[in-house]
Amino acid sequence: MDRYWKSNTAANAPITPDTNAGGFPQDEMPSSDVKGTVPGAWWYHSVNEEIRGAIAKLGGVPDWTRTDQLGAAIADALSSAKLRLSSENGSTQVGFLQAGDGATPRTVQDKLRDVIHVKDFGAVGGGVVDDTLAIRKAIAALPSSNAVLDFGGDTYLVTNAHGLQSALNSPAASYALVIEGLSNIALVGHGARIVATVQPTDMVTMAISGCSNIELRGITFDGLNHYEKDSVISYKQQLLHLLNPHGAWIHHCRFANSANIGLLVTAQYQVIAPTKFPSSNMVEIASCIFDNVLQNSTYGTGIDVLNVHHCVFKNPVCAAWKMSSTADTRATPNGDVGHFKDVIWDSNIVFFDSGYANPLAATGGVPNNYRVMLDGVSFAKQYKITNSIFDNGGAWDDGITTGGFGLKIEPTSGDESCIAKPNTRVDVSGNKFFDVSAKYAVAVSISPFVDDAVLQANEFHGCYHGIDVNNGSVTLAKNYPDVSRSRFSIRSNEFFGTLNREIAFVSFFGDEISITDNRASLKGQPRGTAQLIYVSAIGSTLSRLVVSRNQGDRNIGITANAREWEIDDNSCGSDTTCGLSVGAKVITQGSRAFVRRNRVDSPQGARIDGIAGPGGWVEFNDNTLFNCSTGAWYATRLGDGTNLIGVFRRNVMASGSVSGDTKYNVQGSRLVIDVEDTSAPDTYPRLSSTAVNGSTYRVVGTSSATGLAFIRAAGIWVTMV
């Protein structure tokens, strides 16, 4: 298009009008003698020049012989713009402004580079091709700090077949992907899957080493590898390895189908290079799923807090989680032996599918040291295991192996130096344990060396053993006779259908033990020879032992050394043995013991054996026996020493009991007995006393309330009322 070429065109452009007085075009109206509007020269000129100018601006040259120039010029300009915008630098030509006051303009390129996507470096996705090298390139492109690596919800295959030079390389592992030495980095999956195609060697799908403030969200790590039948552990496969993390958060991830470890966290404080491997402040694992993983594990000396909450562990062949470490007095700069400061396990679920078949059963089953749903074998300042479900479903009861644990806390390393230092606090509360039922299996096991423990409000359903505490050992007790510590409180737990013992407590180091308000229901299981409560605390002298308000159908057996005893308000029994047995290994001078208001259903009644020493006091009052057939209140040796006072009052032989001898055997003591209330009115209880000098005295009295006898011999006082 160009200017007019007709013969009546002007040589010069029309003069610009003084004003814009024009209006809208009007049609011709002959009936009114109105002429139609005729555009003036300026109108034609302005339209013509606008079109010519547009063609020139778009890079064209006006040509009066063509009528398509403007459209063609516009199309060429759009095509050129598209090419520029689609080039590698095209995003630099587009602006971006965030909504909100004070937002700063940026280019789209600057905005998009906030996130690095693995497909930016050639990853294909779809789970068809090997994307290992492309993902490695994306990792290499991450800045040292403040970056996001996006996997975009796709599926990526990775292998260890390409070789990888890294400080992590060792003969024991081969890595597919490694991230090292970064800070403030987030790996975001949006539901992505990273699938390990396992080679016939050990393999780690992804290792993250020496990073601080690292976050993983919404990623599935899939080993595509179930357990081999020809060995206990096939390949030493790991899906994710966090090494020396200084702050790590793993949320809404899934770990599936690993022949060994799903998630491994290791942290080792390095004295030589503490700046390279500093102590970690926290590792948090939340809302994750672990599915058909042999075990997950934490190992090391440099983790301050391990917090695992709201996770689901399905079919953990060996352990849902294992926390392990070895003693190292150099572990932290202040010389503490401790490895973890806090282990928090809250609101998690560990379970096995109904009808689960152990894949290792064909090779002899899972070894005992692997059969632990939650295994705390690290030395820690605090374990807090709360509000979780452990449902074994009898999965380990394969008839081949025995043992196993629902929860095991064993904060010991074999280094005796830890005995002299403050150690571990344990809180196990509000959990539910189901069917930890393999022979000799224990739902909750706590071993040395624990300072302060509370086990409360837990439920145990169909377990072989309920709670088993073993604090210390005979050897350590001999080597450290002056160590006295540990306060244990086992309270308000409920047991349903326990196959064997509900509560067992063996302690060689201790100060206070309190076992109270626990309830047990047999749910069809026989009494047998199992015990409701078994206590053996003989390595050191407790300041206080309380066993009160417990209810169950099995017996209570206590052997301890204590300064103060409170055995009150229990309901217990046995089909064959003594329903309530209380005795001391070593007589403690000046001890005070109270056995009161207990209800015992047993053919052998109740027994006290040597629980007080010189200057001590023993009360056996207001107790009731049921179905006692082979003996009544049977006290062999209240204790030893002079000025030991024993009081037996208001005890009742209730329904089902057979009249017989009530025996009290006291050595070097003063004994007060309320005869009338200890047996039927026509029964003559026998009182035998062995003096310090070896002389023996026997007193036979009447049951009459008016009968009164005082016998004094060899410094022994016996009073019958």
C-alpha cells in the first residue's frame, strides 16, 4: 500500500485542521434534501498514513501494488516475537510482578529460576528410560544455598550403573544420586516416584550428605525389590541415606519395596573436622509411609532430636525403625557420651497385613535381633514413645523362630563409663500393642541404663509378654556398688489376654520403683505359672518400692532390697503357687514395709520373707485370702535383727479357704498378732520363733479375745492379743 496514484491527487499533504469538529457519518436523505457525509481530504490522508506507518514499523516497505502488506507484516512480527520468546533467553523479555503492595518487578526468567526442574536437564519421566544422568545434572546445577529441586509428579528410573565419584563412595555402597554440602534446599516431588532398578551390587538410590536445612516433600522412593528367599538380607539396598544432616525435614514421602533399608539417617560428630560434620539439631520425619521395607534405621552420635510422627509402617520384616550407635566419649564438644538428645515417636502406626507371610521364613525365619518393630538401641537423653499403634498380627509367630519385640529401648553401648553419667529418660505412654505373640516375644522391653522411666496408659492385646524391664546386670552391680539411680513408674496400663507375664521388672541399679493401677484380663488365657507382676530389684537398695492397686488373676512375686515398701490394695492370685509373695535378698536396717488391703485368690495364700532388718517395722494388715487350701498367712522370717516389730491385724480367711495352721516365723524380732481375725474361731494358729541364739520357742494360744500371753526369752518378745 502506498499513497494515491489517481490524477486528481494533491502534490502536498492536506493541512491539519484547526479543531476536531467532525461528527459521525450520515446517510443521504433525498426526501429532506440532505446529502450523505463525504470524508474530507484529511480523513483519507490520516487513514492512509496510519497504515503506511504501521507497515514501516513492522519492517515492511509500503507498496501501492499490494493489498496484503499490513496483514503480512503483522504475521511476520508475531512469528519473530514467538521465536524470540521461545529461545533460551526468551524469558528475559517477559516481566513478572507479584500481587501485593511493595512487589518488585522481575523477569519471568528470574522468577522461574527460583526452582530447578529435573526436566530442565533432560529427564524424560514416564518410568521408561534411565533418567539417572539427567537428574545428576540437575543436582549439579543447584546453587550452594536457597534452591528448590522439582520432580514434577512424574516417574523416574535411576540406576547405579554409571559410576559416581563422591566422598561417600565405599566398597559397601554404590550411589545413584548424591547431594552434598548444600544448605536451605528443598526437594519437591508433587507425588513423583524415583524408582531404583537394582543392579547385582549394593545400591543407595539417593544420598544427602553434609547438608543443612534440607527438606523433602511428596516423593516416593521405590526399590522395586522384594526380599530374596536365599538369604536373610539380599542386597544391601538403601532408598534414602541422610548423612550428617544439620536440620532435615522429610514430609509426605513414601518408601517402598526395599530389600534392606528404606530410610537411613547417620550422623557422626567429627572431632577432627567439626565444621564439616557439625552436630545435627533436628531430623523430623512426618506423615510418611513405609511399605514393605526390611527396616529403617538411625545411627550415629551427632543427632540432637529425632522426631518421627504420624507415619505408617506396613510389613516391616525386621524393624519399622532401628536406632543404633556406639559409645564415644568424644561424641559431643562437652564430652557427653550421649548420642541423641531426644527421640520422639508419636502417633505412628506399625502393622502387618492380615495373613502376612514372612518372606524370610523359608531360610529359618527372622533372627531375634532383627525382630523388633521399634528398636531403640542408641544412647539417648530422652525417648518419648507416645500415642502409637504396634500391630504385629502374629506376623513373627511363624513356628520357626522365637522371641522378638514390639518396642525395645536398650540405651547401652557396652562402655561402662556411661554408668557414671546422667543417662536416659523414657516415656512410653498411650500406645497400643497387638499380637506380639511369638513365643518369648515381649511387647515393651527396656534395658540398661535408664534414669527415669514412665510407662503409662498403654494397652496390650494378645501379647506373649507385656512389659519387661531389665535395668543393669550382676557384673555391673558388683563393679559399681555405690551407684543408686533410676526412677520407674509403671501405671495405668491394661493387659488383655497376655499369654505369659504381664509385667516383669529386674533391676540392679535403682532408687524408686512404682507399679500402680495396672489391670489385666486373661481373656480366656489360663493362669498357669505366669505372673501379673514380677519384681527382682536386688543389685542396690531402693529408697522406695510401691506395688499398689493392681488388678489381675495371676500372682505377684517381689524380691527386692528396699528401705520402704508399700504393697497395698492389689488383687491377684494363682492356681498352684503363692498368690502374693514379698521377700528381700538382703535385709536392710531400719526398713519399713506395709502389706495392706490385698485380695489374694490362691491355694498357698500370701508370704512375706525377710523384708526388714534391725530397727525396722513390718505391717501385714487388712488382707483377705480366697480359696486358700494349703496354708494361710505364711511368713517365713519377717527379718533379722533386734527391735524389729511385726504387726499382723484384721486379716481375713474368706470363702473357699480351708481351716488350717497360720504360721508366723520370726527371727530376732518383736511380733504382734491379732489371733481372732486371722482364722476361723475354732482354729489354733501356731507361732514359731527362732531366737538369735538358736533356741526355738513355740507358743500355742487360744483364739479367744481374752487370751493373753507374754513370753520373753533370749531377748525376743511375742505378744498375742
